[in-house]
Amino acid sequence: MCSPEQKSGRTSGRGFTLVELLVALSVGLFLVGGMLLVLQQDSRAFAGQNDLAGLQDNERLAMTLVADVVQASGYFPDPTLTTAAGALPVTPGFPIAGQAVNGVSGPNPPGDTLTVRFATASGDGVLNCSGAANNSGANQIYVNSFFVAGNQLQCAMNGANFVLANNVQSLSVQYGVRTNPAITAGNADTYKSAAQMSATDWNNVVSVAVTMSFANPLYAPGQPQPQFLPFRRVIALMNMTGIGL
């Protein structure tokens, strides 16, 4: 038997109630909110990884520049014709002839100053802290001083200043010294700060331990990440390594 609605050719239908619509809307908003939260977290993680990659590049570049210059300290051309004392005479900051390394201790940030010098011949390819070599046409002494100022690792070289890296909090330097003549040549038996060095220690520096503290891009107050990240390298002085003293 047909109902009145069927007889009239109409079909009965029931729409969504207001409560059902609100429930569906709430569930949809919850799902969209969850997706946006995941997207936000992924975006933060991606940005954090980019920041860390940039920090690592900055660290490597800064330490490579410092290491290249420190390794060359004490270098001089034509060792058959001159000596270290003749090539690197007494000058302000280097009270001993032949002295290639000097430094100043800074107990608080921005920390220590490291100064090294070497003599180069034109075209020999030895790099100074500007990243350039001697192409002057004559022998040249380069004095390179590394320090931190304004959260930047900088180098003062022969009257000019160069910025090597940003976001650097402090520079810490220790000097590997061969104090015991019985120790094999080219090996350090103790590490000292600049404040602990004696006058005779400076010409017996075999290596330099450099630590730079960089600002951590992932640091936030109340979070477990440290505010600064140390980056350390021990650099051997090529003219003091593996030779008899």
C-alpha cells in the first residue's frame, strides 16, 4: 500500500540537524588544526636544520681560516740564507727574535687574543688571515691577530681588520709547549694559557688549541638546548713539528 507521499510522487528525506552540523564542523576543525600543528612543527624543524647547517658552515670556514694561518706561523723563505731570528726580528708584541706566536688572556667573553706572524716571499702561496697571499713582488712579514668583538671573529692584519665569522661569543686559546728537552721534538708536554706562559715558552710553542663558542640558533629560554656551542681544534705549527730543536 502506498503512502500519501508516494502517491503524490514526492519522496520523504531528512536533513542534518544543527547539532550534527556542529559536531561535524568541530571534528573538521580539530583535524585541520592537527594538520596545521604538524605542518608548523615540520616547518620549525626544517628551519632549525637550516640554521644548524649554516652554523656548521660558519664554524668550518672560521676554523679553516684560523688553522691555515696558525699552521704557517714561524714560516720564512730561504732557510739556507737566513734564520728565524733574522727573518722575524724583535718588534712590538714580539720581544724575542724568531718568536712567531703571542697571545693575551681574557678571562671573560669575548676572551683571548691570538697573534701569529710569518714572513713570505712573493708568489709562495702562503695565505694570511684575509685569505690572500703575498703578490707584492718582495718579501713580506704578516702579523695576524685573531679576536672576538661585537660577536664577530675578527682578524687584524698589518693595519687592516677582517670579519671572519658572525655569532661568535668568545675565543679561548691554549698553547702546547715543549718544556722538557727530553720530550721528542715536535711534541708538547703541557698546555698553558697566555697568562701562564713564560718568556722562554713562546719560542717553544708546538701547537695551539683554539676554542670558539658560537651562538646556538636553537637556543630558547627554558629549553634544554645550550645557549652557546664550543668548536675546538688543536693546530700544529708546521715549523715546530717533527724537527729537532
